Amino acid sequence: MPQTQEFSGKDIDTAIKNACKKLTLSKNELKYDVISEGTSGIFGIVGRKDARIRVALPDIETQAEKELEGIRSIVDEAFGEETRLEDTRKPEVKPEKKVKPFEEPEAVDVSKEAISLGIEALQKMADLITDDAKITSGTEADRLTLSIEGGNSGILIGRKGQTLDALQFLTDKIINRKSEARVRVKVDIEGYMETRKSNLKHLAYKMADKAKKTGRPATINQMSAQDRRIVHLALKDDNLVRTQSMGDGYYRRLVIFPKKKNSFRGKRRAKK
């Protein structure tokens, strides 16, 4: 059974407007039943009752799919008609064990053109998802931070941050497709990224302790490339564990392996 929510207003039209504003839906998208048409009362004051409607809430997955349809058109425009959002989730070819992903390249100042392109692209995508969103920017060496202020932050962030991940991924690709030097792009909404980073570090330490205590690998499922990087960096100085991304696609799992404790002792005994 679909979930429902009740809305009220001085009349049915007002109740509908209140529901549309709260749920960020158009009147045509709203599915509702009238509970009460309300009464005006005596002289419009005594005994007046608001009109009430019961609205069927949209399915989260279906709503997210509608929102991403608009984003896909921007991808097509930026990369060509045959490029789709699904194509961005191809498996990474190089194994992460042999690659050094955490070596920082030489910093190059972000150009004004890259900033303008990023703001324009992100603003277009945000406008397709919600109203009244505004993009602000900040730079530090080769890093560009784009912040979304206003609008419906819950919809912009999405389930487990997936919509925000998509916005950042696409903005990064659009900017760097036309940029001569590599620009590191970060998209944030109301400090969500910092909160998520802190939570991921806490999770990384917790799972590493579990791996060390049990002597067995600990797995964190369905992580974006950015989230995996945060965990990799959090544990890179822990000599008792190693991390490795496994699986296919953009959302892969990250495995924390405990290192063998007897390898060094065995070598010392062999010398004796």
C-alpha cells in the first residue's frame, strides 16, 4: 500500500498548493483524495474548518529516476547523444592494488573558465531537480568546491547520497572534458560531505578493528569511488590492515584485510 500524507488549507485549491510545495510536485503529478471540503462557518470565523486532502506519496525510486532523466539530457549535450548516465558506471580496468591513487599531482590554479562552466552545469542540473537552488563556488589550488544552497536538500542529496554523487561525478566530467589541467571537483550541500566523511572514517576504524580482532576480512558494501577513497586514506597508515576495492561498476565493495602477524617473526626465526 502506498504511503499517504494529509494536507489542509482554507479550501481544496489551497490544500493542493500546500501539498505541491511540500512534496515539490506539480498539480498534475499529485494523486489525492478529498477528506473534507471544509466549511466557511459563521461570517467566515466561527465554526470554520479547513479543507483536507490525503496525498499518495510518490515512490522514492520512481521519483529519483524522473529527476535523473533531466540530468541525462545534460550528459547527452555535454558528451554526445550516445553517452548515458549508465555508461559512467563501467568497471575500472586497472586493479587498485598496483595503482598509487593517493599521490597528489602538482597543484594548478583553477581557471575562471572552469569555475563558470562548473557553476553553469551544476545550476542546470539542480534546477531540473528542485526550485530556488543557488550555486556558490570556492577554490584552493587545483580544487574547486561548488556548494548548493536553498532548494530541497533531501532530494538533491538523494538516497544514501547517490543523487549528490551523480551531480558531482557529472560536474567533474563536464569541467575536465574542457580543462587543460586536472581540476578536483567537490559538490556539497549544507555540509553534508563533511558529515559523511566523518561518518565514513568512524566506520573505517570500526571495521578495521573488527578485521584485526577476528583475523578475517571485513567488507563494506556498495561504496562510491569517493567514499572508498576516504576509507583508503583513513587506514593507509595502519600497518595491521590493508584495503582493496573489489567487484565491478561504480558502486563497488571495499574489503579490509588483516595483515599476517607471523610473517616477520618467521623470517627472524629462519635467520637463527
